Amino acid sequence: MKTTHAPDTLTQASFADLASFQGRPCLSLYQPTHRRHPDNQQDLVRFRHLLKALETSLRQKHEIDGVKHLLESFEALAQDEDFWNHTLDGLAVLGAPGLFRVFILQRPLAELAVVADSFHTRPLRRWLQSTGRYQVLALSLDKAQLFEGDRHALDAVALGADVPQTMTAALGEERTDPHSTVSSYGGVGGGHMAMHHGQGGRKDEIEGDAERYFRAVDRAVQEHHSRPSGLPLMLAALAEHHHLFRKVSHNPLLMADGLMVDPRGLTPDALRQRAWEVAAPQQQALQIAWSDAYEAAAARGLGSDDLSEVAHAAVAGRVATLLIEAERELPGRIDGATGRIDAADLDSPQVDDMLDDLGAMVERMGGEVHVLPAELMPCRTGVAASFRH
């Protein structure tokens, strides 16, 4: 159901917008949420408590009218009943004069309410950089659906008007009339075209329709979802449709192995379980490959797990790939001009996370950043970088 406050899509471009925004002060609110009643009834209560904390912080430096103006969008969100009935596992709300962003995540987030000169984006960045996330294109001859998630959750992604969700939407009047040639598309094991009169020419026309439909879906999904998200894409479809889709696909993020089943015959939870069984070994192989690549680079003198050395290399644009340990935090700041480290003993939301700073620097200089579980990290310092030279 469409809400008044439609959530924003979290992409790398989101961080570029937040980083370049000049408005002050910056308000950052994070909290866990729940998918279902009655658990979700506590979510709005938590939100209002965090909103009160933002108000208290703002009143220390701003007049009451200015505080009310800064919190208007937050208050409007609190009053959107439909929004609070359609949350997932985590909520991030970022606001400043002239900017308001709402992100819904499939992962619980720790409660946080911060007023500062910049947005607190570490939880979002860690989510975006974390491995294990992927998308699933559930495709049949009469429907296309997109899902996004990981091993714990797989949720439908809203497809915009530019992504054809049916063959009719993709081909319009150019589609061959299926009623004159095809008896049915079958059930879970179906999808085969049964001819009334054995007209080979008609059959070729309908197979051509499928090819053009798949090509249109591939092009639109790549442009509007794969490219912005950067997530691996798994195809869930009948075996014969795998062959045809891969023949026409130009999506570099399409996973080598897919789920060969008619997705219309699966419940959402069954789709999640089946998809993760296929994705897990591919994800783990990729994580191991990143770790092995670091060790090979370190053996040649082109890698380091020393935070200070990595920080100076990041500022100089020398870091090609940065591995960060999931759940690891190093309070403090890294000077973006010199790479100097200013560590902090106080674990406070007002204090930046140096690993977050490091990840932002590497991405800004064109490097890749991946968050790995501790057991797959090639070191114990929380950071491992491969250098370009």
C-alpha cells in the first residue's frame, strides 16, 4: 500500500547527496522497528521518545520556533499511520533545513538520536557495504517481480513504471495473440507452449515475444535497480527461461547460478530459503576471494592491516580494496586531508567511527569497500587494505 511518506532507496548516490549537503544542523534518528502487529505498536512510541531527545538537544542552541520548524517533517512522519503499518526491521530518518530522508532497512538498528554538523551515516554505510545482500528476479512468461534481502529476509521491491512487469506491458500491441495459439502455460512445472494447430510459425512468433520481453525486463532492471544498488542479481525461473534470459541479458551483476523453479509456485518464505541455498556458497566464495586477494597483496608489500598506514594510503588514493570487520567500531576521527588519527576513548554517538571515515575516504577515491564477518577477515585489527601501488 502506498504511504504518504514513501521511503527513499538507499544507494551510494544517497551518501553523495548527504555528504555534499550544506544545511545545518543535521538530525539523525535510528531505531529498530517491527513488521507485524502487535509488536509494531511500540515503534511509534520509540520514535516519539527519540524525537523528544532531538528536541531537547536542539533547544540548547535554537529558539523554540526554530526547533519546531526543524522538526516539522519528523512530526508529520509520526502522524502518518499508514507508514507505521508498513515498516520492516530498522528505520533511519535524516533531516536538516531543506532535506528529509527516510530509509527502511531489513536489519534492526540501535536507537540513536543525534544533532550535529554532519549526518551520522555509519549504520547506513555498514548496511550498504555489507556482503550477503542480493536481489532476486522472479520471472515467468506472465509476470516479473523483484525481491531484495539476505539470508534472514527477502522482501518485494517496488518496480517503477519503467520496468515491465508483464509481457503485455513490455510489448503492447506488438505481442502475438496467445489465445489463438496457446492452450496454457502450465503450473509449477509448466511454462511450455502447447499449440492448438501445430503452427510452427506461430510458435516461433510467441518464442520471439518471450525473448523481447526478457530483453526489456533485463534492460530495465539493470538500469533502475542493479546499477543503482550494485547488488548481485539471482534469476528465479524455469530452466528453459534461464537459457533464454541469459542469452539476451547484459547485466554484469547477474549471478552465475540461479534458482531453477517456477517462482509462482513458491511462498515468499520458501523463495527466501531456496534463494539463500543458491546464494550462500557464491557469497562465501566471493568473501574468501577478497580475503585471499588481500593476503596475496600483503605478501608483495601491497597490503596492510595497520590502521595508521591504511589511513594515510586512503587519503593518498592508494587503497584499491578495503575490508572492514562487521560489528567492529573504533571511536575517533581520521583527518581527511592528512590521514592523521585522533582516537577517542568515549564510545558516544557524538564521536565518529574511524572505520566509517576510512570507508568513506576509500569510496570517494574510487576504491571498493566490503564488510566481512570476523571469521572471514584475514587479520584481527578490524581493517585490511590492498594498495594500488
